[in-house]
Amino acid sequence: MAVLKGLMKWLTSLLVVALALGAGALWWLQQPLNTSPDTPPRTLDLSIEPGTSPKAIAQAVADAGANTSPWLLYAWFRLSGQSRLMRAGSYEIAPGTTPVRLLNMLVRGEESLRTVTIVEGWNWRQVRQALAKAEHLQPDSRALTDADLMARLGRPGVTPEGRFYPDTYAYAKGASDLAVLQRAAKAMDKQLQQAWESRQPGVSVQSPEQALILASIVEKETGKGSDRPMISGVFNNRLRIGMRLQTDPTVIYGLGEAFDGNLRRVHLTSDTPWNTYTRAGLPPTPIAMPGKAALLAAVQPAKTQALYFVAKGDGSSHFSASLDEHNRAVNRYQRGQSSGH
């Protein structure tokens, strides 16, 4: 009987200890990793390289500044049964993050993301500037020439102008800007191919490349989105009859950084490969990054007799089939200023 009582007492003590340990573990699992009585809560950056072991991940969390025991964290990873499911990546441990929440983040791959936006109508120089200013984006393209950059993207000999689809791209902290550009280039390939496959019979552009160039001009000429098909109709008509496009945005593009914001008559007569007043047909390259609507408008132009258009001052354009009508529209809407197209 004495032996039985002793055994019961030992088992009771063991149960108390187990319950205490369990309660302690439960308490610890509910405590924020980045809360310390000595420092205010702050967001911690955690970077995990591919192939990092669970033990090394636990140590990396502590090294990032988390107020926790790497040994306890590693034990939790192992006991959870998900330690081998944790993913490499760039993470943020926000104030209030517990060990349970951290494990879920790592298993689901909930990386801390940033975004960079390529705006419809931007030229390549503006895209470069946006990438350079993007937060936590590795500037791997900064030291590359345009030719070297396009070669790195698997497109040797291709100009970068017009090749990157305007959209907002999310990326993990520390990602390469080349990876963002690769995604944007593939997105443009897809959108251009879809537009080309939907082209109208008899459209004036003869290839996807020409469609991209025309779309970039339509993008720059459009003040009101609904005018895109009509503007494309004007340019398709001019291309069909061999009439020069005479579009200001191409002239401005040819001036490059020398353009001071004021297009003068001398610029219209100064020849460059992109001056569509002095040269017939399409310019040699796109002049901007066209969006989906401009790509579709280039290959699905409005059926119109118009050969001219002029800005009305409210974002929209007035379209004319004859030069006399166009001149009257210019006098009406531009009040003696530079003529339209």
C-alpha cells in the first residue's frame, strides 16, 4: 500500500510538471516574438535563403532581433510537423507576431512584398527612373547599357522602348529589377500577341512589331480613352494611302532629353528617325509603353474617313475628313495656336 501511495504521489507530481510545461509552452506560443520590455515593438526583417535548415531559420529569427529563444523556436518548428515546409524568401515580422503566426507565414510563403508601377504612356527612360526609386528593389540593371540589359532578358538586339507592359508589379524585398522587367516583358508579349490575333482584316500594320509601334503612338496621342479607336483609324488611313503621320509625340521622342516641354515649328522640320513630319511611315521603334486599350485600338481601328484630328481642350479630339474642315477645327479649338494632325 505504501508503495502504491508513493507511486501515485510520483505520478501526480509528474502530471503537475507536465501540465506546467504545457501551460508554459502554450503561454510562450502566444507571446509576440518582437516585444521586449527594454525596446518598443518594431517590424523585423527576416531573409531566408533556399536550403536553410529549420534550426538555422530559428537562429535567423533571433538574429533579426526577435526576443525569443532560438532553441525553443526550433523545438516548436519540429514539434509542429511542418518544419520542412517552411519556404525561403523575404519576410517581415510585424509587432504582435507569435511563434504560431510566424510558422504559418513561413509555411505559406507570405513574403513581405513591395510594388512598382509602369504607367501607360511612359517611355523607357521613365521606367528606368521608376525602378531606380523602387523601395528594396535590387538595382541590377543600373550598370547595364540598354543593349546589355535586353541581352540579359534574352532579347539581344531588341530596343527596350515599348517592350514592358504597363501594370503594377509586386516583388519581394531584395528582388532584382531584372526579374520585374522580365515579367513586364513577358506580359507585353502576351498582350501584343492577343491583340494581333484579334486584328481586323485589312488593317494597315503588317506585323506585331508595327502594331506595337502604332499602339505606342496612339497611347501618347490619346487624351480621352474612348478616342483611341478613332485616332488609330486616322493613322491607319494615312498609312494606307501613304500620307505622313505628322504626329507630335514622335517628334518629341526624337528630341529626347533635349525637349524642354515646348514644341516649336523648327522641331517639326528638324529631321530625326522619329520625325513623322519629315519621314513617311511608322518610326523605327515604339515611343512609349502602350497599354491594352492602345494595343487593341492599333489593330481594331474605327471605320472612319477621317485623316485629321485636333485636341478640343477637354481631353477629347475633333476628327475631320478634309483639310479645310480640319483647319476650321484648328481655328475653333486652338485659337491660332499650333495646328493639330
